[in-house]
Amino acid sequence: MFKKEPNRLPLPNITPDGKRMFISLIILAVLLIATGIVMPSMISISRFSSITNGQLTVLLASLGQTLVLLIGGIDLSVGGVICIINSLAAVAMPESGLGIILFCLGCVAIGLAIGGFNGFIVTKFNVQPFIVTFTVNYILLGISQLILGRDGGAPAKAFTKVLMASFGPVSLGVILVVFIIVMWTLLRRTKFIRDVFAVGTNAKASAMNGINVVKVKLIAFAISGGCAALAGLWRTAQLGSGSPTAGNALTTPTLTIAVIGGTSMMGGIGGMYGTVVGAYILRIISDLLTFLGTKSFWSTVFQGIFLVATVVVCSVIDRKNRSK
Amino acid sequence: MADFEMRGISKSFGNVHALVDADFSANKGDIMGLLGENGAGKSTLIKVLAGVVKADSGEVELFGKPVDHTTPKAAMRAGIRVVHQELSLVRSATVAENIFITEDEKTFTRKTLKDLNKRAQELFEKIDVDDLDPSAYVNTLPLASCQKIEIIKALAFDFDVLVLDEATSALTEKDAEWLFNLMEKLAAQGKILIFISHRLQEVNRICTRIIVYRNGTDVKVADKGELSTDEIVTEMLGRKMSGYYPEKENLMQDTVVLHVEDIRNETLNGISFDLHAGEILGVGGLSGQGQTALFEALYGAAKYTGAIEVGGKKTRMTHPSVALANGIALVPEDRANQGLVLPLSVKENISLASLSEFVKGGLLNFKAENAAVDEMIKELQIKTDTPEVPVVNLSGGNQQKVVLAKQLLAKPDILLMYDITRGVDVGTKREMFNLMVEHCRKGKAVLFFSTDTEELTHMCNSVYVMYEGRFKAHLKDDEITAENIIRASVGESAV
């Protein structure tokens, strides 16, 4: 029976994704303990700051990826967007303060436009997101090569300096991660995000309940493009140079991170807290493997195994939830 | 013993008993008419025979030997052919390829297309078909031809029993005539034919015997002409449990809240009606006569031409959000796929259609949302541990209540209710009926479709009966009887 004063959880819809995130937190804890044992010097705030700065590129892109996964789509063009923005920033960024700000806004606008284009093709012509974003990614890679022939170039000095700023041992990256968590907490309280979950779970029922499914999907894809553009900008500041192929190897990790963080590839389950945790998990795994002296390709093998294991565990949890 | 017998067939889907110890028998040369209301068990019986559904118990015998009907393939090998209502043609293949598609693959690969065309042409000559080209692609043909191909497909190989499940619904008159001649010819050759149709005239004309199903079992077998149309209708209807309906009262006012004029689309052939404040307007008829299309058009979920006026204002229903904004809410046919987002919580589902009401300064006001949700849960007595439980964990009746709660929270002036009592227990039914009356007492209106004629007679101010995409009858006051609804449902005129 329905109790008068139900014990409400602080977050809406914690049930399935809450459990999934719990798993990723446990994995993170285990990995941290392992790190603490084999290389205790790694456990420090400054080390955390540097890891955060390093992972923020892929994390930013993963946030958009997570949103697209939540609506039941997939965005394979995030790598291409990172390439374009990184190349552009390395060759065309002005030196003046106002110029830098306007340039960055322009980059985000480009990302939003590319994502919006993905969403438009997906919704208007009812094409599989996989195919649309996969092919758009090729276009983006080509354009990146046109902008920047080979690795090189340099962004404005002030741009790098500001983004790589540090407050004591705490880097700006860490502050941004905190900002991301706060933002997601707020966003969870908007109608848009609630609609995202509904659309990702059952688009037809959502439409029957008055939700504009096309709009929700379009916005999700656009935001993913915007997030990837931010990732491209961060990558530029972090490495101080451009590469037309910078994002190539980043698309798959965005999926890995989202899924390790508990977001379902089937849509409707997951969230950004998990994605943040997932980004750290991925990094710690590769650090641990490097420390243990394994060759770098082993890192990829383990990441893959890890991804499969997570997907299996989540799938088992889902089945249990359903059969209840 | 008869040549073909189905004995003691039972089949349950969860708590729903689709078939209860049902029998069916026929002899060589019989054209058996299988009759019954929606949910009487006709389709399930045929699906069991065709190997599509596995029966819980019972046996099937043909010429004294048990029939292997464990899979569709096995049933076909045993000489049973079924023409289902739904088309199952490969649309990108030719007519000839479709006709011989059931042939074993081994032999199929050796035949050239030309050979198939020749064989199809031979078959056409044998069964008097002269308006089909074997090499035509199915996706270039109209629906009526497709249904004809579906029938020819069943005749391509030797068989003993042929079942035609609503096979005439899409045929032209000429093709229907062709089919009846063919059926008589086949019967004369000693085949056993089973004919299911909602058109009583057709059944009376072609069938040599009829069998009536009701509540999952056979209730009457009769020879041709033994029963009048009235008697058949009475047998189909039977006597049903009643007594959980609220007392009928007239809450109808003169104000027209919904004016519908000449709505048409692929399924609807010109629907017009007025819905008044305080009125419960019933829509009856067998399922599949356009009720789904009508409700979806009114709710903005299907395309249409024609005019819809809500409260005197002309409104174009382009999307469910438009309907909701104009105070029209729908309790849809498919609860699991259209009404609810099953994995989401009770709370999230209840507030789904009215979420924007709870947005304050860009953020959702959880407190207001929770309060509203709690109130609906209490008002409709939805049984759930907490509002955070995923809806999928609730019982069918409670899930339906969540759909209702969601639509009521959107505070609609007009409730479109599509077969809301399907798979719902008696107690919940009573609560839903009371709710409908309370809704009308507030001067709001209900458009109520039900496959259960009893519900319509007890609840409605007047009833429209749908037949082939249009209103066949408009029953008022004393005319609203189960007999009249059933008669109009099968294309007869009301008394």
C-alpha cells in the first residue's frame, strides 16, 4: 500500500541508474585503493588536478555523448568536431581578450550547428543516428585536414594561460568538473531533461503524452556537438597546439566512459554523475597499467574487456529490475 | 466422428482465459461459419490450429489421425492452410514469388523465376483469376489485390482444411464474389472450409453450417437457415455479469464542447458528431472498424481531413500536445506502448502530460509535483508502495489507473477513453465508471469506446456504432440495447 510519507530519494528516478552508478563508484573505489597500494605517491590533490585537466577533453565530449545516448541515439561525430575545433583554434584564434571570447563562442556555435545538423537528418529523414553521425564524422575529418595540414599551430597565449590556471594545487579543470556536477543537479530538475528520459525510454508514448519528440532529439544532438566543441577548445589549451586528427581516438572513449558510468546504450537510463566517474575510472585504469609496465596496447585491451564487463553487469541488473 | 475435430482446446494468457475447453468440428464439404464477439476466442482458436499459438490442452484430429500443429510449418504439412487477416506478403517480391514462398527452400532455389511465373499462371487458370500478373511486384498493387494474393497463396499447395479469417474485409465486391464461387467449388471437391467474417450477410449466404463462440468456448452449432439473424446475435451476446455500473443519470447539457465534421483519412470515411458538456458519448462496433483512427485523429496522433471545433473554436489537431493544450486527453488503446513509459516511476508517469504546470523559474517544483501526484494516487486509489516505483511493477488495473491519473492531471475538458476496461478487474472497472460520471458532473465530457456492449448500454447518453470507417447507427435512449449495438456492428440495421 501507498504510505502517507514515502521516503523520497533526493534525486528523481534514482532506481535503475542509481544502482548502475553505485557500481561505477565501487569500481572507482577499488581502483583508487589499488593505486594507493601500488603507487601511493599518486594520491594527491595536485595529481588529481593534473589527471582532471588531462581527462577534461574526453569528459566534455562524453557529457554530450551521454545526453544523446539518453534519448536512445549515438553520436559518432564527437571526434570529428574535436578535430575541427582544435585545428581551427590552432590557426585562427585572435590574440585580444574579446577576440578570444568571441572566437570560443563561435566555436561552440559551430559545434551546436554540426550537432543540430545530425539531429535534423536523424529526425527529419528518420535515419539511424549511427549512420548519420558516422558519415558526418568523415566530412568533419576532411575539413579538419583542409584547415590544418599537419599537427602544429598555436592558440593565443592568454587562452592557454587562463584555462590552465591553478588555484594552489586546484586546477581550473577541477573547478569545471564541480561546475558540471552542480549544473547536472540543476538540469535534472528541468522539464527538458525529464523529457529526455521519457523520449529515450519510449518515444511513441512520449509523443502520445504531448512531448515534442523531434525537438527533444534535435536539442540533444545539438548539445552533443556543442560539448564536443568545448572539448576541442580544452584540448587546444591543454596541449597548446592543434592536430587535424586529435579527436580520432576520442569517440570510442566517450562511449566507454558513458557506459562505465551507468548510461544505457538503449536510451532512457543513465546520467552525468556516472559519466564524470567513468572518465576518472578510464584514466586510472590506464595509469595503473602503465605503472605495472604493460605495453600501451594492453591498456586498450583492458579498457575493452572492462567495457564488455560493465555492459554485461548493467544488463543483468536491468533484467532483474524488469522481472521484479 | 467428424472428419475434422478440435477437442477440449484451452488456452490462457496470464489470467485471461482466451479458450476454455472449446470444441470445433466439421466434415468434408462443409463451409463452417465461425462467429463470435471480440474476445470470444475465434482468433485464438485459429492461431492454435495454425501452430502460431500453443494450446495449454486439447487435441486436433483430421480424418481420425492427430494433427501435428506445433509450428506453422508443421500445420501446413498436415494440410492446414490459414489466410490471416493481417497481410504477410513480401512487398518487394513478385506475385509469383509470394505465392510459392511457402514451398520448401530446397526446391525453391532450383526454380527459375520464369518457371514460377508459369506455375502461377497455371494456378490462376485453375481458380479463375484473370486480373493478376504473376511477374508484377507486390508493392505496386492495391490492398484488395494483396488480400487476393494472400488467399491464392493458401491455394498453391494441396490442403484439406482452409481457414479464411476476415479474408473479405479488404476485397472488392467482384473479388468477394470470386472468392465465394471458389469456396463453393472447393467444398464440392471435399475440402473443409472455415470462414470467419464480421459480415453476417456473407456468413448467411455462403456457410453451410455455423458455430458460435462466446467467452472462449463454443455455445451453439446450427445448420444453414436454422437460426435467424436475431437468434445468432443473441447467441453471440449471451447473458453477461452486470451490476457494477453506476446508476444512469442524465448530466448532459446543451453546450457543444466538441464538434466534429466529416473527418476522413485512410481508415475513416466521413465521421461527424457533436459532443455535449456532461455527456458520455459511446462508440461501439467490432474492433478494427476505425475506432483507433478516430480517437487518434481527435488526439492529434493521426492525420485527417475535415474540421474539429473545440468549444466553438476551430482547431487543427497536428500533435498530441495541441490536443492537450485544448483540453483533450486520451486514454489510449495500447497502455504499455502509448499510454505509459513503463520503466519510469509512477510519479514521473502521472506528471508526464502536465509537467510544464510544475515549472517555476525554469526548474521543476518537486514539492508541487509530488503533492499533485500524491493526490491523484489517493483519489484513484492506485496501489503502489511509493510513487518512485517503476510503473512496470504495478498490476494491469493499477497501470491503467496511472494512465487515467496522468490524463486527469492534465485537467481535460474532454476525455477520450479507448477500451479502458480491457484486462482490468471488476473492482477497478467500477471505480473507472464512477470516475467517468464524476467527470461529467463537472460539466466535462467523455467519448467512450468499448468492445463490451454491456458497458456502452449502461454508461452512455447515446451510442454511435462504427462499421467500416463510418458511423453505421446512432442509438439514443431506449434504442441503446446490446442487441442493437451488435446488429449494427455486423452491418445490419438496428431495430
